[in-house]
Amino acid sequence: MEDSFLTIATAAGPFEIKEKGSRFLSFVTPVVSEGEALSFVSALRKRYHDATHVCWAYRLGDGEERASRYSDDGEPSGSAGLPLYQELARRELFNVACAVVRYFGGVKLGTGGLCRAYGAAARLALDETPPRTETVTVTVAVTAPFDLLGAVLHVVKKYPGASVSAPAYREEGVVVEARIPRSKAGAFKAELVERSGGRVTSA
């Protein structure tokens, strides 16, 4: 499993396209849970309370999809929420929600026309929102004798993307929490044992 995935750094929108009189306003935002995604949609419903539809999709995960949902909000099935989700998946974005607010313009677009319009609205928002690479780490609790703290910190620095908490001094030694890229956690623990002759423990 890779140690990074693509997401977005900030919320953005509205971005507007028009199709046969209908207005489509698109929005994107970073989220880390279904609750955050649904709160994002709820806020848009309140802000655009006079809109015809508020369609949305989200995709959660850390390089592998953990959860996803989408809603057509009264549009024909598969014509609105699904194109938004497909755009998130095509770009391999995780922890992102996308919503499109539609004001009906009096001309029906048909299922195909709706798919194209909602997809175009999502693409516009995502094209205008720079992606961000996020490193996936795991926490390793490290306990070391006082004289080996420097060696532990030296090992942490060897792993790009790693970080370490402020040391806590206890009777059994110094305790730190190291955040290590998830695919490197095993190698990190093994190196600590090797460099310390088994005097440094980790969990």
C-alpha cells in the first residue's frame, strides 16, 4: 500500500456553468468523515434554499476507498450524483466532497444532457482546485534509555515524511511517539532494535 494519496487542501466554489437556461453551481471541500460531507451539503441547502436540486458525492479513504455515497436529489437516477462521484474517482481523489446546485431553466436536458452538465460542473470545480498530496503515517510509541534519545531521533530523520512528538521523561526512560510512513513502520522498528542492541522498544 502506498504512503500517500491525493486530496484537496481547501474548499472552493461556486463555479458556474449554464446549459439551456439552467444554472449549475459547483463546490468542493476536503472532508474526513460522512458527517462532515453531509454537513457541507446541509449548509449548501440552507444557503441555496430556492434551488431546484442540490446533488452531491463524496469519497473517503487513504489511497484505498473506505466509503462513498452520492445523491441525485430528485434528478433522474444516475444522472447527477454519479457523474460527480466518477469525477472524484477518475482523479483518484480521497476525502473530498463535491456538490452541484441546480437552478432549472425551463428546458429539460434529458438523462444524457444532465450527466454531461453535472460532470462538466464537477470538472470545472476540481480543475480550479489544486490537489494536495497527503502522507499516510502510523504512530509508533518508542521507549528508549536516556542516553539513546539522540539515536532514536537520528533514525526518525532518515524516513521522509516522518515526525516525532516532544519527549516525555519517565522512570523507565524517554518516551516519544513517532509518526512513520505506514509502509516503513516495520523497517523503522527493526532499525531501532538493531542500532540500540535491543535497548529501545517500540509498539
